[in-house]
Amino acid sequence: MSKLSDEQTLQIQQSRDSAASTRRVVSSGLEEILYEAIPVLDHGFVRVVDYMGDDSAVVQAARVSYGRGTRKVNEDRGLIHYLLRHWHTTPFEMAEIKLHVKMPIFVARQWIRHRMANVNEYSARYSVLDREFYVPAPEQLAAQSVQNRQGRGDVVGPEEARRILNVLTEDAQRNYDHYLDMLNHDEAGERLDEGRQGLARELARMNLSLNFYTQWYWKIDLHNLMNFLRLRADPHAQYEIRVYAEVILDILQKWVPLTFEAFREHRLEAMTFSGEAVKALRRMLAGEKITHSDTAMSKREWDEFQSALAKR
Amino acid sequence: MSKLSDEQTLQIQQSRDSAASTRRVVSSGLEEILYEAIPVLDHGFVRVVDYMGDDSAVVQAARVSYGRGTRKVNEDRGLIHYLLRHWHTTPFEMAEIKLHVKMPIFVARQWIRHRMANVNEYSARYSVLDREFYVPAPEQLAAQSVQNRQGRGDVVGPEEARRILNVLTEDAQRNYDHYLDMLNHDEAGERLDEGRQGLARELARMNLSLNFYTQWYWKIDLHNLMNFLRLRADPHAQYEIRVYAEVILDILQKWVPLTFEAFREHRLEAMTFSGEAVKALRRMLAGEKITHSDTAMSKREWDEFQSALAKR
Amino acid sequence: MSKLSDEQTLQIQQSRDSAASTRRVVSSGLEEILYEAIPVLDHGFVRVVDYMGDDSAVVQAARVSYGRGTRKVNEDRGLIHYLLRHWHTTPFEMAEIKLHVKMPIFVARQWIRHRMANVNEYSARYSVLDREFYVPAPEQLAAQSVQNRQGRGDVVGPEEARRILNVLTEDAQRNYDHYLDMLNHDEAGERLDEGRQGLARELARMNLSLNFYTQWYWKIDLHNLMNFLRLRADPHAQYEIRVYAEVILDILQKWVPLTFEAFREHRLEAMTFSGEAVKALRRMLAGEKITHSDTAMSKREWDEFQSALAKR
Amino acid sequence: MSKLSDEQTLQIQQSRDSAASTRRVVSSGLEEILYEAIPVLDHGFVRVVDYMGDDSAVVQAARVSYGRGTRKVNEDRGLIHYLLRHWHTTPFEMAEIKLHVKMPIFVARQWIRHRMANVNEYSARYSVLDREFYVPAPEQLAAQSVQNRQGRGDVVGPEEARRILNVLTEDAQRNYDHYLDMLNHDEAGERLDEGRQGLARELARMNLSLNFYTQWYWKIDLHNLMNFLRLRADPHAQYEIRVYAEVILDILQKWVPLTFEAFREHRLEAMTFSGEAVKALRRMLAGEKITHSDTAMSKREWDEFQSALAKR
């Protein structure tokens, strides 16, 4: 559970207590949760810290309108579905959200590959990092997948799990102890040894392992957020980033319910079939019995095609 | 003067009349002018239609803070000046503004070259453009500059001006008449001639000249907005885009007064001297008399250097 | 037909005649056509002026290899299909192409909306534009589509066509005459009237209509080029930009034959079905007879779904 | 020293031995070093693996020319200096370079913040990382700077240095031993213990510290490369990324000698003075004696101003 300091909790509460009048569009779903830290993993969180626009910003921009641009909910829904289905992406760039996220460094390294966003990360050159590192829950300790070179397979046995958790915890604790020691600091920031100078923060940090937590402000528009979610909420994404994506999916639903619905329909639950797959489909619908050798699909694509049609 | 239709005026008024409570940061300077059409050129305007954050968003992100992130105004000012002076640009990406702009197509063509922004333009494939085109004021009818291959020189004489204004106006009117005629429409959108089908809008529009007005929604973050303004509010920018930049400078001042002040100080009024120019400066400060032949600057750079130091 | 001046033809020939030795990957398909102007529309062209990498750059980057990164053609083909099918886009960003394109301004205005590219446009502030404007072939003069608010329908009748072609030609000629006149230039660049100063180029150009030709250097990576082609080679794209996309499709095939094949299979000929459409598909494959009222698809989506399955 | 495996050395040599004829522009300076691994830090390197264009690509695009676009070297030099001095950045986007870089993860984390580039990183989800981690040379073990919250001060004493080097080395070795152990692998990739499954690679990697080496393919255009170098070759950049920037500066000089010269003159050695600083300068040049209290500069800016003018 993310342990916020008393001061952090107070700052969040003060922000939540503030209220002001605005002529801008307001998302009641987001106002409800604004600034709150939604816990993820053992020490992480996601907080919405600001936003601009909602579903109406999408239709307003699509119509280049002088007013709110919205009409009946049904017309707006139809327009949003149409835009998403036909890859008209620019109207979705007109709404924006800003999150404060705390996550393990190896998650941050995947996250940052989405370049169409703005980021301000907490600087370990400037400040000392806290003793906070990710240790997976035992049920997350999976073996290397046999079929998938970049995925997980079965959960490891309890004995092996115990051993792994010990190693991860002990190494992270020791690395952090040595980090403080090289800085010549104790946990409270007091100098340890008057005879030593202490290593520069920008160097000492290199002793920390990739499961230590970092944090950043992250701002992204609705179109690019959906791109992020399509990849990171996917079952093939690594679990440790997928749990963040799932929290953000909930935020998306509160923020832009019509866009969320269309996104689920036309992206998350949609399927793309290749030219060969479409040809096979047409023959199957005409009553033909098709096997892999009747098509030019690769074995791998054929298997995915079969399982796509079988899924319920 | 930009003539809004009654319906447009009503829509703007309705948006302005709306008020809601928000926990977000509110910029009182922008709330004041939100949705209003600020006139530019003969038919253009700039309207702020949404925004996210203000100066506090910059310091909040720079500090990756849990609360508002702001301290005393003096500390915030110092931080913002420091960030801008040292090219720490990412905190300025954390505030965002959305404008509705109406401008001549040749202005839009320069504007769109700033890629780090989001745009939804009014579509002349989808809708018919209005009979609105830019005709310069007589005092803007300048001759080609002799020194500057891409600038203006002196204002042309009254006789030549009259002739030019006639040509511009008559050609635009005629081109628009023919545009409607090819569409087989009258001004009210009624079909002209039952015997004709009317040319597709996406084709007919090619007969309009570059001074016709278009409009778009344009969203940009504070960092990229300052890049835009540095180039387009510059005296070397074409007058017709500079007047938009100047209106946006006023908006910037209302929105983020501390950032505006630092931007003026460290960008608009700042000067960059090359390595050679700095060497010359040091010698001049040491009391030497320096002429062009004492330096390795090009003639053009030397002239600019001289006039930079002479300006008061 | 694009009429190049003698000097332009000579410059192109000189570039084509040059040859040098390189250790870089060479695309024999592109070397063949390098620098040549491939004609498009009545005065436009596309020229490949440089490129970096080919199919091997994609597999090399995907494998982060020390050498060429390529293995057997079959393995490379499999990898490229896999990458494209699973939206692994970054390896395709590792190959780059640079084109010199000449096109009508209204086409350039659509083109420039693809922001993930680099552009240097011929400047009409700096130079005088030529008397070259697009006039559609009679078979391209289509009426406004009735079903599609932004498309074309049937070709207009011969009488209406003649009238339209006259208007387009006469207006463009007159606008160009007046452009020169305002500049106080004749066609050869000689001053017309000693008593006049001539309007600045940056102003005079506003009298030209949107069918005048402009040109630019355009550089883009393979991933973003495929995005461009997916949208602009689509049957719904406006004809005048689609013909450019089709020429570039041929270039793509010469440059990166494996990627081209995968792109056709997994993008151009692929189909995306929404969650509702997939549910319907599964029921149809199980032998059910499905009509629109059995699904939650909109009427429009249902119609598109039907025609997708019916297409041969 | 970067130890390449025999196979890697062979692959590099084979690439270097290849030669083909091309009509493209060739940079003899880059051909000379193409594919070679230039060592950086204790295990890192930079390799140029491809490039497109050279100085001539800049002038060619600036002139939107049909041929090579180059004239006399002096004219080209003048144009390039002019473009850079006046922030005409788009012509510099027309040349491109691709590097293969191996660097510590904490360096990669700074590097990736430059978003206007293309990256393919070696995947530790897919493959096992090598036992290669950065240990600073003793003369790089600096204490935290007292004036600069994110920089280094004096080198620490020999006793403290010895202790730090021991800690860094032992922790990295132990973390790597445990990484292999959790994977249930020995160094040669053989399974250690038949009774254990081995943790998935995507999880085990989290035990590695930030000084372990990663590698990627990195492609960037000349304009954005100069932005990178301006920030990362700066004396305020962290030493461990600055040494990479310095190697790339050498590459820049070999690739685009005219642009390199202009970049050094108008960026690296240039100085930007704020509005207040310019006012002070003018008074000083007029013979006035100016102290901090005569200006509106902050103390910090004033100090930087003084040292800028004093520097030799």
C-alpha cells in the first residue's frame, strides 16, 4: 500500500478542499477523484492532477464550433463512434489529462517509450530517493513462458518463490543501505561520518536496482492516451505496467464516458484481420471448410485467427 | 471587423454565461476573456476556448509536488526565470491552451509549420466557405524590400495602392462568385440551376485565392506556444501573422504573468552573440576599439552585432 | 505533363550520373529511379532524392544487431510480417526516405497535416511562383456525393464540364496576370513599369488560387510513410492526393519489397471489425442468420460490415 | 575497454568490408569510421551504422533545388551560418544519422528524454543481459557539489574512493549472480537446477542496478542531434553522458564539417544575454561602471553574467 507521508496527505487534502468557479467544461467524474492517490502495486499510485475538456471537446473540435458543439447525447455518441472507427484522430487530441504517477523504474522505462506525452520526473541528481522498491506478490512470480519469448508462464513453486522474494528484498535493502552509505547520509538525511565527503547523488544512485520507485508528472492528450492503453492494457503487456493501465482505464471511463465506450468497442474488443484472413472468412461464411493449408497465412497467424474466432 | 452571425454570438454568450465549480487551478485572467472573439485583421479573430494550468503548473511539475507546488510568489518567479534562462523546457509543457482562430489561408499555411500543436481545421470538403477574404489596409501595402529578400520595404504610393486594392477585391469577388456557380449554389445555399449537378466541394474550393479565411481549433502547450511567439511576434515575421502573435502575447500575459515576464526578459528582449561576437565584446569592454576587420564575423553578422549594441 | 526547364533537367541528369562507393546498405530499386521526376497530375511530380536503409534496417534494429542483422529472406519476411501485424512500429522508424514533390496548394494543405515528417517548402515570400496551376481532367469533374458529405459522386455532364474548365482556367490565368502585375514584373522577371515599386512578394501571392503548384522537400521514416499511405491511398482520400500516394506506393515496393508486401497484407487489405462485429461474425460462422436488428451496430457500421464481407 | 565478442567483431568487419556503388551523396568522413565501435566509459561504445546526406543536404533543402543544391564552399558556408544564426531549423532536419550505442542504464534514462529521435533498445524481456556494469574511474568519484544541487564537487579522498569502488563492484556482481540464479541459468545459458523453473526474464531483470549496460539503435536528424549535443556536451551535463556527447561531436565534425563549424560558433560558444543583461552591456560599453545593484538581474544571473564576460 502506498504510504504517503503526513505532509503529502495534507497537501493532497488541501488541493481537494479548494474550489473555484470556472466557465470551462467540467468533468464531474474527474472532479470526484481529483488529486487522490489511487494505489497500484506495493508502493505505487496514480493521481489525476489536472484535465482539459471531456467528450464535448471532441465533438466541439470535430465541428469547429463557436459554442459547446454538443447536440443530443445520441448524436454525439454517433459522431464519436464514427470518428474512432474511421481513424479520425485529431479531434481526440483536443482533450488533455495530467497524471502524477509513482512506479518502479523498470516500469517507467517501458512507459517513457510513448513519446507523444510530456514528462517531468523526480530527479535523483537533485534529491535522495526513498527506501521504496517493488517486490512482486508471490502469485506474480511466474516462470519464463515457453511459447512466448517475452512473456510469463506458470507461477513458480512455493519454495522457489520464497527464495526469490528473499533475494529481491535482501539485495534491494543492501543496495539502498550502500546508497545511503556512499552518500554519507542516514535515513533522516543526517551526515553519517564527518571524515567523509559523501558521493554525489548523481553517482550514488547507480547502485539502486530497477525495482526502486520513481515518480513523475505525465501529461497526454486523449488520442495518445488511447494508444498507450491499447498497448499497455493488452494481455500481452507486462503485468506490472498493465495494472497501471487498468487504473487509467477506469479514469478514462469517468472522464469521457462516450469515448471510453467507443474505444472499448472499436479498439480494445475489435479485431484486425489481414487480407488473407478476410479471404478465408468470406469462404467460411460461404460454407467452405478451411484449414491452414488452404490459406497463405503463417502458422502463427493462423493459430491467432482460429483462437480469435473461437473466443467467446 | 469580424462579423459573427447572430447564432455564433448567441453560442459564445451561452458558453460565457455557464459557470461551474472546479477543484482545478483557475486563471482569473483567462476566465475573464474565455470564449470571446478578439478581432484580428479585417475578418479574423482569436478566441480562448479552454486552458489547463497556469504559472503554478510550471512550478508544480518542476518540483514534482503532491500539492499546488507553489510557494511565495518571489520563489516561484525566481524558479521560472531560472528554468527559462537555462532552457529547462519540460515544466512549461505542463500548461496547455486551446484557441479558436480565424485567419487567411496564406497565414494558416505559415502557422501550420509549427508541428508541435494539435489542429482541427474547418473542412472545405465538408462545408462551403463564406465570402470572406483579406484585403490589406492601404498602409500595409508595402513594396518588396531591397535588402531583405523575404520582407517588405516602403509603403507603395496611393495610386498604386488603389490599383492593388481593386485587383485584390475584384479577383476575390469573382473567384468566389465562380466558386458558388461551380457548386451550383447561391449565397443562401439554394441550388441555382436544376439542370446542373454542381461540382463537388473538394474540387470547387481550388478556385478560391489564398486570402480567403479559414478557421481552426489549435491546442498547444506553453513551451511550444513560446516558441511560436518568439518566431511570429518577431519584427521579421510577416505582418499578417505577427498581428495574431501580438494578440496571443496579450493572452499569455493574462494567463501566466510570471512566465510572460520571464519570456519577455529571456527570449523576446534577449540577444544571442556568437563565439566571435563574444570575443569582440570582451575586447571592447577592455577598452579596445574594434572594427569588422578585427573579427571573423561575416559582414552581415557584424552589421547585426553593431545594431544590437546600438539599439536602446 | 510536368515541364522541367532545361536547367532542371540538366541538374537531375548530373545527379543521376554521379556515382560513389559506399559501405552503407544500398537499395538497387531506388538507385534505379533516384532523382528522376515521376509525373503526377498536370504539372506535378515526385522525385526520390535520398534514402537510408531498406528492409534490412528494420530487421537489424529489431534484433539490435552488430552486423547487417539479416538472415534468410524467409526469416526476415516472417519477422517483418510479425512486427507489422502486432503493431511493433519502432523498427520501421529506422529507415528513411526523402522526396521532392510538386503539387497543387490544396493538396499540400492536406499533406502537411501529417506532422511526423520534415518539410522545406519553396518560399513565395522569397521567390516568384511559376504560372502553373492544376486543371482537372474532364473525367475528374465529379458532382458532390449525395451519401458522403466529403466525397465525389458522378461525373458532371460534358456541358457543365466545359463551363467549369473554362472558369478554372480563366480565373487562374487572370489571377496570375494580376499577381505579376502587382509585383510589377513580366513573366521573364523584368520590371514592367518604372513608375511603380511593385508589391512585396509575401503580399502579392495572396491573389493566387489554391490550384497553383508549390513544391517541397519532404523527409519521413518508413513507419510514418505507411501511416500516410494508409490514409491517402485509401479510396476515400481525395483523388488529387491519392494519385501521389499511388506513385509513392510504387516507390515503397521498389525500396522495401518485404515491408511493402506485409503492409499490403496487414494494412491495405486488412479489415478491422468492432467488438459487436466480431460477435456477429462468430454467430454467423456458427450458422446463424444475422440481421442488423440482432446486433448493436449502428446502421452505418452494419452497412460497412455487410459490404466488407460481400466484397470479393 | 569495450570487449566485443569474436562474433560481433566479425560482423562489424564484414559490414566494413562491403562496398557498393550509390548515386547518393557520400560523406567520406563517415565512410571511414562506419560500423566501428568507438569506446566510451568502461564497457560502452558508439557506432555509426548509417547516415543520410551531409552539409549539402542542408543547402539543397534550403534552396529546394533540383540538383545537388551546392555552390561554392564559401556560399554554402555563409548560408549554413546564416540559417543557424537565425534559427531556421528545418533544413537541418534533412540530414539523418543512425548510431548503435551501448551505455549504462542511468545514462540511457537521461538520453531517452530527447523525444525527437527513434529508438530500438535491446530487450531484457527477450534476452539475458551480460555481466557488464559501469564502475567509475577513481578520478570521477566526486562529492556532491555544495553550490550546485545537481552537480559534482571535489574528488573524494583515496580511502573513501576505495570503499565506494568496492561497494559498487560487489553489489553489482552479487546482483548479477542473483539475477542468473533467479533465471536458473549459468553464465553460458545452461540451466542450473533441474528442480526449478526459473523466473521470467521480465521479472528477474529488476534485480539489476542502474549501472548495468544496455544498448540501442538511435536515429536522429541533424537539427535534433545539435539540440542533444548543446545540452549533453555542456559542462553542466553529467560526466557519464557528456563523454558520449563528446564522441558524437567528433562524429559530427567528420560528417558535416560546415555545420559543425557553425554549430560551435553559434551554439556551443555563443552566449545569450537577457534583456537586462543587454541593457547593462550597453551602459558598460558606453563607459559606465555597473554593479549588481544597478541592474534588475537576480544575483545568480549577475554572477553568471560576470563570469561570462570574464572568461578568456
